[in-house]
Amino acid sequence: MIARPTRRACILGHGITYSRSPLIHNYWIKKYGLDAEYSICDLPEQKLPELLTSIREGSLAGCNVTIPYKQTVVPYLDAVDDTASTTGSVNTIYCRDGVLTGTSTDGAGYIGHLMDSHPAFKLKDASVLILGAGGAARSIADVMVKSGCSGVYIANRTFAKAQEIAGFQPDIIEPLEWSNLSAKAGVADLIINTTSLGMVGKQPLVFPLENTKPDCVISDIVYAPLETRLLAQARKLGRPVLDGLGMLLHQAVPGFRLWFGIEPQVTGELRALIEQDLQSHG
Ligand code: NAP
């Protein structure tokens, strides 16, 4: 009998100081008893074609993509799906029938976490205020529109980036100046911080939460620290909250399924493992 080779996947980036993706995927590999491995591939750009060829040829099942290659990889691929093409950014690569394909799972990860934590929340006809217009905001805005939200407001320091995202769906998305970030606070059903404000080493986000509706879900995609000042203030006011760690876990689900053929579960045990890691590495 010929033994099947160990299936391999990795996170592709450069100057990756630390990534939690190996912890997440290797947890699932062990849990589902797979003969597989997930590692870090820190490569200079000239090595990208070689790595992508190994996915096309099947010696690598696929990869996640992080800084600085989320846009750089696109011209090397045969196809990008609808999500990656709208957002212009790829965080997961896989190969089907010889077609090397890129997708973006941040938006799906965000929704997965929201539905897991607040199953009664209705996105259909909801008003959503997104703070920030970077890569994560693009994916989240896209998925909010596709989920039937009636209004998506995007406030960003660099207004032109908010305007660019509004161009995805001008009937639904409205850009806001950063100086006007709280203009829609009172109408929003969901407020999402997608800026890097509030991260360890950065200024906190200052936002007038007292003007929000009592049942408005306050969400931060920053996960280091786990409890940002925004979330702590929201809790104090009794607002429902959603942290960033769950999105990190849920955005990993589609890649694992595409590479290894199993839909992995985001469990309390996995969350506790990553929380422990966040506490020890910050
Ligand atoms: P990005 O593309 O670099 O975007 C950063 C955003 O933050 C931009 O909108 C930027 O505004 C804004 N910003 C930065 N400094 C600011 C300041 N001093 N005042 C106001 N706005 C400021 O980054 P990203 O990839 O979208 O990631 C953003 C955050 O989300 C990071 O903290 C990242 O760790 C986190 N994240 C979490 C997950 C998860 O799974 N939980 C996934 C992806 C990202 P300008 O456009 O004006 O520069």
C-alpha cells in the first residue's frame, strides 16, 4: 500500500513576527486526526511563484495570506472569487481542478462570529456603522450589503477610502468624514471598529457610546487586547458586545474546509487556547 503524503498548508507573509493561524489550524488537525501540518512561510516576494506552483501541483494544499501580500498575490492567481474581487484582497488560496483561486474570508468570519454570539440579531434591514476603511472594513462592508443591511455607514480618517468602499454599492453604503464619525450613532443597530485604534500600543478609539440605542451591538475586530476600551465602555453601559477573537477563529474555517475537506468547529476549547496565547504573547 502506498502511504498518502502528509497534507500541508501554511500562512504566507513576510516579516511575520507572530501568527496565531498555526495554533488554530494545528488544533483542528489534531482534533480531526488528520495527517497534516500547518506552518509559517515567511518569504521574499521573488519566492511567491515557487510557493504558488506547489499549491497548483498539489504538494501544498493551500495557504493563508497575510501582510504584505494580500494584494500582491492577486496577479499570480488564475482566479479570484467574487468576495476577493470586490475587496481587492486575498487571505486564502486553494486549487480546484488546476485553477489556483484566491478568496477573502474576513467578512464570512465576522458574520460567523456575530451569528454564533448573537443568533437573534437580524442583519436584514439593519443599519451598520463601520469605523475604518482598510482591508478588513472592505470585506465586512461587502458581506453586510450581501446580508441585506439597509444602511452601511463608513467613517474613515482618509475620507477617500470610505468613498471608494461606498462605490461598491452607492445605494446602501454612505461614506462619513472621521470628524463626523458619530453622526449615525443613534440609528445604528451594529457598530464595528475596524481601525487599528485600541490595539496594544495604539491610542484608544474615542466614541460617544452613550448616544447609541440600548440594544445596539458594539463590536471591535481588534483582538489584542481581547477587551478594548471600546468594549469595556459598552459593557459598562449594558450594550451587547462582540469581540475580535471570534472573527479571527471563524475566518479560519473556510480555508481549513477548502484544504482538508472538513468543516471545523470553533469551540470553547479552541478559544481558550488562543486566549491563553494572547495573554502570554500580548
Ligand atoms: P488596514 O488596512 O491597515 O486599515 C487600518 C484602518 O485603521 C484604516 O481605516 C486607517 O485609517 C485606520 N486608522 C489607523 N490609525 C488611525 C488613527 N490614528 N485614527 C483613525 N483611524 C486610524 O488594517 P486592517 O487589515 O483593515 O486591520 C485593521 C484592524 O483590524 C487591525 O487592528 C487588525 O489587527 C484587525 N483585524 C482583525 C481581524 C480579526 O480576525 N479579528 C482580521 C483583520 C484585521 P486610514 O485609512 O485613514 O489610514
